[in-house]
Amino acid sequence: MKYIVSINDKNYEVEVERGEARIVKTTQAIQVEMSPSEVPAVPNLPAAGVNAEVTTPVAVGDGEPIKAPLPGVILGVKVNAGASVKRGEILLILEAMKMENEIVAPRDGLVTQIVASKGASVNTGDVLVMLK
């Protein structure tokens, strides 16, 4: 996504992608006086330096959702969609608070969808896998 940021009477066109920012163009800012009713609405944007996921994967497969027990980052996905799993088999590895947590199958079943991907940040309650 591209943003225009004004700092010290200069406009910086900044391109942000996957947590990295690059300055594309710099121009001199022009001061324009506007009444409060003339100011255009600006969407809420993440604060500088904050990595924010723009899209969140959505579970569309049928079955029971296996959810994240705590916030963290997915280090690895150990199964594929369509795989048969046994109770206690490792589905994903979730890093939380500098510890690796194994997310295991609560019962025997069939993985219908992998919602989370390696490197994804997840919050408590986010669906990781659909199990039928």
C-alpha cells in the first residue's frame, strides 16, 4: 500500500509491504487552510512500526474449528488439508512468549482446511485448522 506522509513541510510517498517501508518520492508540502467541515475523512491506519495484517484468513471448510489457545506466530504447519490425523497428533507449532507450543488434534479426524500459514500472527481464538 502507498501512503503520503508529511514531515517538516515535505511530503513523502511511502510504499509499505509486509512490514517494510520504502520512500518512493519526496515533494515539497503546500500549506492549505481548510475549515473543519472541508477536511476529508481519513481511514484508521496502523501506527508506524506496527505490523498489521490487512486480511485475515477465513475458515470455509466444514468441521470443527481448532482455535489458537493464545496469541503468537505460527512456526510450522505439520499437516496438509485432506490428511487423516489421530488424537494427539501435532497439527501446528505456535510460538508464544518465546516458547514453542504444539497444537494437537483433539480427536481422530480429517483435516478439511488449513487456515493459518507459517509466519502468520494469530490471536487467541483465531481458527487455525478445520477438523472433520
